[in-house]
Amino acid sequence: MAIGPRLELRQGQGLVITPQLQQAIKLLQLSNVELEEYVETELEKNPLLSRVDADGDGEAAAPEASTPDADYEQGQAAEADMDVRHDDLYDGASPGDRSTGDAGDAAQAESAGGAIDWSRARSGGSFDTDGEGFEDRLVHEKTLGDHLHDQLAVAGLSGAERAVATVLIDAVDEGGYLRADLVEIAERLGCDLSLIETVLTCLQGFEPTGVFARDVAECLMLQLKERNRYDPAMAALLANLELLARRDMAGLKAACEVDDEDLKDMIGELKALTPRPGACFGGEPMAPITPDVFVREGAGGVWHVELNGDTLPRLLVDQRYHARVAGGARSDQDKMFVSECLAQANWLIRSLDQRAKTVLKVASEIVRQQDAFLAFGIEHLRPLNLKTVADAISMHESTVSRVTSNKYLATPRGMFELKFFFTASIASSSGGEAHSAEAVRHKIKWMIEAERAADAVLSDDAIVEILKEAGVDIARRTVAKYREAMRIPSSVERRRLLKVAS
């Protein structure tokens, strides 16, 4: 067999990720703050781009400018309203439910019967592609919130407890203090105050020690408890910090019932503590979060979903300036520069429009799926994953994943990241609708708490059988995992404790 160079012609198929498609993918996963920074950069680089103010006028007079609205008016448009009612929560939506009509406002959708159609739909770039490995990774210094969320991921909390913990973490300031009223959070989430307090107690065990304190005294108390130095004298000192601030040593000695030497040692221990445990983490002070999507309840139990117009960049292409610059271009290099600027400007506007429609579409489906949570509270979160949402709106899972990152939904129950609404599920033994892992955990906890005598203690196998009779298909090892995550002893240990107590 001869060995040597030769020419071969081969035909194949492959996915080519163009720079423009990379840009579209990048825009989809940016937060509204990062998107604004990106748009500002493009405005500086591209002389043909101009911003549209609130009145619809550009920064420069451009009566012949091309806008997304003009593009929509020139092409075909589809309109659809999505209404989500409390009584049709579990009704599915199929592609056949969609209808077309006159062009409407792309920044708003109202949901009916679970069907979703989209206003001002047009052809153009699509985000429904994977493109793994091409998106830019944002590198930043780890913040206190990142650190707390990392610990939450391995804390072993149940679904409802984890959801409450997410809300509490979002309420922690840069110093590590909890700036929220527990009663208000309980009312907003529709759960008992005892659940909020239980979760807070768990979170106060996170590092750095002292986080989730509601005042300086509580912050110092948590640190003293970790050092096993919290005694009645220290408790009295923390209860009278105003005397320490006034240097009223006589008053402190009387309140703590200690002598001068003990008081000096106690004050020295306080000075060794950290009044701002979150200060060791980098980053700027946490800025208020601006929601990307608003959800409000309308008449008849209808949830209205609309984009936050303040976070949507409004751009146009200045065609008059383009005509003047293109007419004055003499060299091939100048003509190519003007042509590239025009193409980039048009693509950016189309990409921003596609991003807005995609975010709205995903958020609307999440609202439809989690209507029970919005209506009745956190205990009614439905099992939900990326595939369910992706299949319902005919998108790729990776697209839904990007949309739910760094996007926030403002609801009557507060503001939540879109990822908040995704919870695990457990299959039904009767072939019916799946049960949320959160609900199953609560059932297990309730059964164990109902044990009143040693001979009534339920083994993990007994719990499995009871749950299967209730329609929950669950394995014994899963019951054991949930029980251990809730820090509940085994049946042997519980039986021993009940015998001792009796």
C-alpha cells in the first residue's frame, strides 16, 4: 500500500456557532444590570446605534431610523394572551392551543387556560441552541451571598425549608445581618412563623459565625456560643451594651454581678469578636435587585405576566446618519466598517427583542406551573424541572437554564429568582400526578412527630408502606435520606429515647 499525500472530498453536518449566535447566547444569560453595561459598550463602539428615550425619541433626530417596532410592522406578527387561573392550575398547554391575531405589546402577556401565544413574533435569530463551551464565564470575587448559598446546598433542608432559607439569604446585608421582619416573611410566603424561626436557627449555624443576626448583641452571642463562652454574665453584658458604649463600668459590674477583673476579661473577649462577620467577603455593597418580570393578580384569579420595561434597552439604528456616512466613504476599508456597523446594530436589536420574548415566555410558563404557590403559599410549590418548562414552550433545556439565571420575578409574595421555582418530584404509585419532595418530607416528619410511645415508633420500612398506600412511590433509602437530612434519629434511637422519657 502506497503512503503519500492525497486529496479527499468529504461531506458532513455540524453545528457552527457564529459570533452572532455567541452574542445571542451571551445576551440571554446576562442579568439586567450586566445587559445595561453591555449595551452601553455597544453604544460607544457603534456610531449607528442610538438610544430611544422614554418618549420614544432617539438621542439624535432620526425620523428615518429603523426600530424593532418598524421591523414588526413590516413582517408577520402573532398575538397571544396567557391567563393562568387558580381553578385550571393543572390544565396542560399544547401547541395546538396557540392562536394568532393582531400584533400586540411584546413586553406583556396575560395567561388564559394555560395557552401561550406571543405578540409581535417574527423570524430571525433563535436562542434554541446549546452552544456549550462558547458562552463567556463571568469571573468575580466570591460574595457573602455566594458563600451562604454554597452552604445551603449541602445543609440538607427540605423543600419548603430551603425555599425559606433562600428568601432569608437574600435579606442579608453586606455586613451579614438579617434585614427582614420574620412575621412579614411568614405572611408573604404563606407559612407558619415557626417554620421561619426553625430555618433561621439552622442558618445562624452557617459560616462566618454571626451571620443572620438581627442586631449586634445577637451577632456577638452567636460567636460566644461557638466558643462556649456564653454564660449568664456574658448574657447580661450583651443586654447592656449601651452601658459599655457610655463606659459605665459601675453599672456593668452591677448588671453582670462580676468584679473589675472579670469585667475586664469579658470586655476583652468582646473586642476579639467580629461585629460585621460579612465584611470579610469582597464585593460592593449589595445593590437593590430590579425585577425582570412582574406578576400581578387580576380579576377572576388571572395572573398577569409582563416584562419590566425599565430594564429593557431601547435602541434604534440611525438610518439618516448611516446614509450620510456611507455616502462619504471612499476607501474599501471605510465602506466595510460602515457595513459591519450596520449589520452589528441590526443584529443587536433583533437579539434584544428575541431575549425579551424568550424571558417572558419562560417566566409565563413558570407562573402557570406554580400558580398554587402564588395563590396559597410556599407549601404548594409544585415539582418542576427544566425539561417540563422546556417541553411546554418548545425550547431546549439549555435555553431555559440560561433564562432562569440572574432573572427575578416580582410577585405578590415577594421577589424570587426564576430558579427558585424549580423543585424535585417523587413519582406517584398510582400513576397519577407526581408529589413534590417537599411535601413528602413533611409527611415523613409529621408521622414521626405523631409517635407517642415506644411501641408506636415507625421504622423506615413502615413509613415506606404508609406512603405507598397514600400514593407515593418511594424507596426505603430515600426515606432514610430525608429523615437524616431533617436530623431525625433512626427508629431504634427514637424507641430508646421514648423508653427513657417514659
